[in-house]
Amino acid sequence: MAGSSVAGLIVGTVFIVIFASATITLIENVNKAQEASEVELPDPELTLVSADWTWSGTEGTMVYTITNSGTETVNIDHIYLSKDGNDPFSCSTLTWDSSPAIYIFPGETIVATESGLDASDDDIDDNPQTVFLAVFEYSLAVSVT
Amino acid sequence: MGDGPSEMIMLMTGLIVAGLVSAVLLSTWDTISDGLENQGELEVQDAKTRASLISDPSLIAWDNTADRAFIYVQNSGTISLNIDDTYVFLDGNPMTVTAVDAGGVTWSKGVAIKFQIDANTDLTFTDGTECFLTVGVSSLSTSPTGTYSLTEVVRLDI
């Protein structure tokens, strides 16, 4: 009888220890799950108000008007534009109407100019029709006016 | 007194059995606990791992002769990615992926990388073909490794 009593005591104690460990692990995992759901990914929202193309006779110029219509400040380094499916380029390579233009704050509208397009008359960048803007998981396209 | 040896045997037997049962239970629980902990860390790492296609999906230039295209992908997560672990499927076909002008394997947040994607077999598309492009990325950190894949419909420009 004493043997089974001691055995029961040991196994019972182990069960209690495991139950306590399970509770602690459960709390830790709930916290981990909460941490995973609380990861804040960049969520910018921009509006490419217009993309205006002009041709001077020797070279083209594109003027982009971009508004930060979201709630996050956006680094212009992270904004990419492409014309008619050509290679995207960072907005930081453009000439901005304010200097230094590193960030676009919520509600702010910035005008950027890309000049010297098709200066060599090689049909590259010639009279683009569409501009595609992408920043992180947000993207949009507008027709060139 | 006559019950002494019998009681002692029962006690020892009980202790041995209890010890074995306890060892099995604790070992099993330890394994379960480790699995749950690793799963939690993996979920956090996966949540931080993101990438997005920044090439215009309506105009992805495809070269039928070289069976090649170039795409730009941006690290849109919150941790660095491993450039060398990027994989791409175009229309269900596995592609050989080569990062162009990438210095090293570290792919920082917000940075866009140009990838050359070459088909392993002859792939001929007609102009305007719409198909699925899948891009998979992995985190630079390997403890644990976060993964993410995106699938977008793209229109090929031949």
C-alpha cells in the first residue's frame, strides 16, 4: 500500500508540475501570437495625382505630382516609378520642388521633375503613356497627360 | 514484520514505475513545449517577412529567345532578407533567379532588387499572355527563418 501511495504521490506531483508548465507555456504562446499580430508592416498610401509629359523639341520632361494620402510618413527612397513597364527607378533620383525632400508627410503634396528624357532621340522614354507607382505593398498606375 | 520485505518490494516497484512514468510525461511535455515555442517564434518572423513586386505587372517584358525577364522586388517587411534565397515561378515554371548588381546577400528593408529570371526550359509566350508570377523570399535571420511568398497576375510584353 505504501508503495502505491508513494507512486501515486510522485505521479500526481508530476502532473501538477506539467499542468503548471502548460499554463506558463500557454501564456507565452498567447503573447507570441499577439506579438505576431502586432507586427506593424509599412502601410503607405500615395496618390499619383498627375504625370505630365512635355516635349521641348529636343528633350522630354515629366512632372509627377504625388500626394501622401495615407497616415504614414513615407521615405521617397522607397517610392518607385516606372514608365510603360520600363525599369522602375527610385523617386529619390528625381528633382523635387522642395529641398531636402527626404520624406513625404501625410497630406503633403510634392512635385518632382524628371528631365532630359529621350534627349538622344532613341525612342526610350519617348512619349510615355502610363506611369506605375509602387511603394511597399501599395501600387497604382495613372495615364500620362 | 512478516510484511516488511513485501512492503519494501512494493515501495521500490512503485518508485520505479512512478519514475518511469514521470520521465516519459516530462519528456513528452518538453517536446510539445519546444514545438509550441518554435511555432510562436516562426509566426513572428513570418509576419515580419514581406516582399512586393514593384515592376509594372501589366507590362513585364519577356524575351522568348533568351527565355528571360527582369523583375524588381522590394523588401516591404521589417527585417532584412536573404537575396540568395529568393525563388520565382512564372506560369508554374521554376525559374533560375539571379540578382543583378546586388552587393552580398543582405537585402535591407525598403530596398528594391533587380532580378534576372531565366526559364530552365524553353518557354514561349505570346504577347499579352497573362499568367501567375510567384516570388518567394526568406529572412536573413535563421533562428528561425521567416518566409513569405506573393503571387500576382502579370501580363507579358513580348
